[in-house]
Amino acid sequence: MKKHNYSAGPCILPQEVFEEASKSILNFNESGLSILEISHRSKDFVAVMEEARALVLELLNLEGKGYQALFLQGGASLEFLMVPYNLMKTNGKAAYLDTGTWASGAIKEAKAFGETVIVASSKDANYNYIPKDYSIPTDADYFHCTSNNTIFGTQMKSFPNTTIPVVCDMSSDIFSRSLDFSKFDLIYAGAQKNMGPAGTTLVVVKEEILGKTGRAIPNILNYEQHIAKESMYNTPAVFAVYTSLLTLKWLKKLGGISAIEKINEAKANLLYTEIDRNPLFKGTVLKEDRSAMNATFLLENQDHQELFDSMWKKAGISGINGHRSVGGYRASMYNALPLDSVQVLVDVMKELEKNS
Ligand SMILES: *Cc1c(COP(=O)(O)O)cnc(C)c1O
């Protein structure tokens, strides 16, 4: 039986995507070949790459606005490095907002390239809120933020206005909510949280911000090279890109980002309402900063843990143990998780209250 999969990443994808992807492993496009055994230069795969890149821009409403979509490798973690490599001028500086483990990982890499200004941090409170009143130096080469903090369960609900380029790690909430994506100059996201299987990383970049550092950049780390080669500088992650395309097509058929946003809001409301109502549970982050993607919560009383754990397991729920740095529970409600799965978790929480 299919589990209710709350895994934080890699994570659930739409069931029909699993089905179609598995068919393509045996016979891709009725070609008599598997998607796993064809050349990335074949006509069929070049078409997949082109369609995926175009569909990303279409869904983000960035067509014809000077942006390029790339499917790279190395994960979001490699983007921590590629961003300063490609955007920080020699002897330049960059501004970072520190909202958690991933943001601080990005800061660490940037420090190797130049002055790194941390405009604000919520580290003092174990990252349980998003800092709001801070100023961004206008002489920095770019401002970097993390839209959704997968581990701590916070999400930026608004983004600062600034005249410098804005870079955002959207690994865990890309394609989940409507934003004016043209406010960002570079967006990156590991595929494995909301777009596809692990193995590819989406980068959406406004071309005009590139080529200004005065530094020699190795080809494999150079966004301009990847753009010139149409995201085929070297062998791309063929299967991960193909499966990401299936997920993007699923999203488009559903009505795009504005449609999934409503469903995501309904799921988050359902779970957070129960966390707040049920006296046995409490949330871990400031309410106004709660993530619609990753809900973190604790039991008020650890004595209930054994019973609760056995109850959700019996209900077919998987993957809600919290990250080791926070403890408790984390329910990741990415695009493909159905509202029904959230109802199952909420029912278990209500049942626990009755039984204790
Ligand atoms: C998971 C995650 C990362 C790391 O992604 P990798 O692809 O494993 O390098 C970075 N940032 C955020 C916000 C994440 O959720």
C-alpha cells in the first residue's frame, strides 16, 4: 500500500509521474529504448531538455524577461559556491540573510571569495523565526536569502526591496506559491524537494547580471558557459531532468502555481490548526513565519512519544521524524502530497488526544 510520505527530501512526487517515469525506463517515447540508455544528444532528449527549460520559465511567468533556466548537477550545495564565483566581484562583497543550516552553508562558501556581510541572523533562537528589520548594503554585489528553511520550518513571506541583485535558494518551496519571480535575479533549487528526483539542480538566472566579476571562472562552474551550451555543457542528469519535466507538466495540467498554492494553503491550514488546537502538541517556530512546506512541531509531553509513533506508523505515515538539529516532528507537505494524507495525520493527532 502507498504510504503517506512526509519525507523532507528526496520526497514524494505525483503518483502518475512515478508511473510514467517507470514506463520510460522500459520504453521511452515508443522508441524501443530506455530513457537510461539513450544519448543526451539524441533528438528525443534534446527535446526533453528544451521543453523542461521553457516550461520552468512559463510556470514562473518569466518568459521573455531575459532569464535562462538551466538544469545543472552538484545539488543546491554547489550553487552555494557557483553564486559567489559568478557574481561576487574580485575584492567585492556580498550580503547574506542567515536563516538556518542551508543559509549558513551558503555563507561559508561565499567567504572564500570576498567580504561576506550577514545582514541579520536568527541563529540566537535556533532559527525559529525570520529576521525582518535589517538593511542591505547597496554597494554589495548581491543579496542572498533562503525562501524556505527546510530543517527549521520557517518561510519568508515577503522579500526585501533592494537595488542590488537578489539571489534566492528556493530548494524547498519552488513552484509551491505565487511570487513575483521577476524580483529575483537568480533562483536555484535542488530538484529533490519539489520538482523531481535527486540528481539535478535548477538555476534560473537573469542573463544581464553575469560576466561582471573580472575573475576567470572554470567552464563547468560558469553560468555563461552553461547558457551557451543550452544546459548541455556536459552530460546532464538525463533521467532526473526527464522526470522533473513530467512533474512540471503535471503541475501545468493542474493549473500551475496559483492552483497548487491553494492546495498547499489548505494542507498547511489543516495541520497547523490541529497543532494549535490539540493540547498535546506545540509548534516550534514563530507563527507568522511558519512554512507551508515543512511543518515542525513537538509533543508537549515526551511520555506520549511511543504511542504517537506507533499510531502514525500504523496509519501508513512515513518520514515525519524531525531533523536531528530540531528534534520532534517535521511534516513536509510538498506539492505532490495530497490533502487526504494531511487529514490522516490530523486524525492520528486527534486520536492520540482521546487515548491519553
Ligand atoms: C536540501 C537543501 C539544500 C541542499 O541541497 P543539495 O541538493 O543536497 O545540495 C540547500 N538548500 C535548501 C533550502 C535545502 O532544502
